[in-house]
Amino acid sequence: MSLEETKNRVVKTFNFEKTDRIPVFDIVQNIPFIEHYAGEKINIENGEKVLCKALGKSIDLSAEINPPAEPVVYENSGFQYKTEWWTTWLVKRPFDDVKGLKTFIKRNLHEISESDPESMWTYLGNVSYTGSDESNDVIFKHQQELCGDCMLAICESFPGLDAACHIAGFELFSYLLYEEPALISDWLNALAHHEIDRIHQVADPGLSPVTLVCCDIAYKSGTLLSHDFLKANFFPQLKGICDAWHEHDTKVIFHSDGNLFSVLDDLVETGIDGLNPLEPLEGVDVMTEVRNRYPDLVLAGGIDAHQLLVNGTKEQVSDEVKRLIDNIGSGGGLFIGSTIEMHPGCRAENLIAMVETTRSYGVS
């Protein structure tokens, strides 16, 4: 096994070509799983090294390296954040009403226009992709070297809607959308246009020919915002981002939790190459249904991280992996993975079963 073999497997999967086996795509935050494959304990100090070591021995494609961090509360531009191990929460905003949000957005529009084109705008504010002063390619090469045979997707993208809703808070975002929809549209367009400029600065298929574009636009029953709103303020921006990545020969996996069936046509029309994580829905075989409707769309995910990986048995997990491979994996275009991420609530033995079954079942 080598990184070149992994890249070949990943590229062939995107091209719906025959591969030696189905690849695994996932984001890993489960400590027992990490320690199983790394063969050593993980802590704050060695987190990046041990996480990458585990990825290299278990995963074909991962979207981000987010090693554990010291618990800390900090402020940035009036926002208060709390970091703890795998994630960071926005816990306090510098405004608490629509008037304050409106003032913030008007100032933020100027900040976006003046910001470094290689930096990102997320709910954390204006940051470098890696949080480091070093360039994106230096950090990427460092992490890719640590990850061994696991291929990393490059500098994932955020279209703007997710960041805006987090920054504003969904309640204030909704109120301002009602009062001044044009201001919300201007804000979302500015965030998306900055991201497109950033893509042209950082995209490099020589480093990685795959990226992940992330925006949670749905929940279990459907989209969080209306179809009309998304048609005006999200799908055009997403298309611009996909087009930008495609100009640099980079494939796009779009990530959104929730039930996306009502907007799948719109998503496919934006030019996405793949979809993740394809959460399970009551009474619906989501992976098979999406494959039947969109046979040229790469699917990444499918193994239920809400119930099966948390409460099921390793035998049940193995059976589900085999079912998906048998049903939709023979023609390519399939990455097996969890339907959120390998989160701390998953049973490690179930995650191991998912990986090992995928790597051994139907090997040519």
C-alpha cells in the first residue's frame, strides 16, 4: 500500500472506474478507534501525529485534520468561543438584537472586501485555513506526510450561508431576513465571492484533486430555509464555488446533514461531483434511492452514525457495508463512511468493523 495507490483508487472511484476495492471516506474523532490503529495513546501534545498515523492505517480519504486542542475560552472581534478537544463553539456575540446584527453586517461587508484572499471567512471569523501563519501548501504537505497512505482533501470550502447563520444566530438571521432581505443577500454574496477568490489562490490538484464543500442546509424533515431562498441565495453561490474548483481540476464533494431530497436536483445542477454523508431516513434506503436517481453522482457515507454505529453490533455494521457494496458499489462512485463522522459516541468495534469489512469485501 502507498499514497499513490490510494490516490489512484480515489480518482478511479470519482471516474466510476473499476478499483481493487471500495475506498473509505471519513472524519475521525473517536479516541478508541484512533488508538487502535495508531497503536498508541492520544493526548493534546501528540494529537496531530497520532491522529494522522491512525488515518494512514485505516482511511483512504479524509476531509480535514482537526487534532485535539486544549480546552480554552477566547475572544475574537467581540465574539467569544469555547474550544474543547475536537470542536469550537460560538458562545457569545457582540450583539443581541437585529439592530446590532445589521450594524455588524454592514461593517463586515467592508472587512470581507479588504481581507487577505487566501484567508477564510467562517463562524470563527477571518482566519487562515489551518489557523497557522504558515502557507496553506506548507501545512497541507506537512499533514499529508504525517497521514501516510491516507489522502487528504485540500482546503475545504464554506459557501457563506453556514457561517452567516452561525455568526448571526438562526433567530436573528431569520428576523433580519424578513426585515432586510437585500442586506442578507449582499452579505451571502460577499462571503461566497471571497471564497471563490480564495479557491483561485489555494487550489492545487498536484497536492490533492478532491475538496469538500460544507454547508448544513437541512434537517430530518427537509431544508432549514425555503426553496425560493436557496434558489436565490445559495445554489448560485455553490455553483460559482464548484466552477472555481473545477477550473483547477479538483472534484467537489458537497456535505450537508439532513434530508436533501427536495433539493437534490438543484444540488446536482450546481455541478457537485459527490454527496456526503447521506443520513438515514425512516423507511427510505437513501443510498440506493439517490444512486437510482443520479447514477453519475459519487456517494460518500451511508453507514448510520446515529443508531447503527452507536448501538448496533459489529456484525450488523458488516452486513450493512456488504449490502451497500452489493447494491451500489459494483460500478464505482462509492465511498463507504459514517453518516456524520466517527464521533466519540460510536462504538470503536463498530467503526473498525466498517473499515475492515470495506477493505476486505469484494476485493478484486
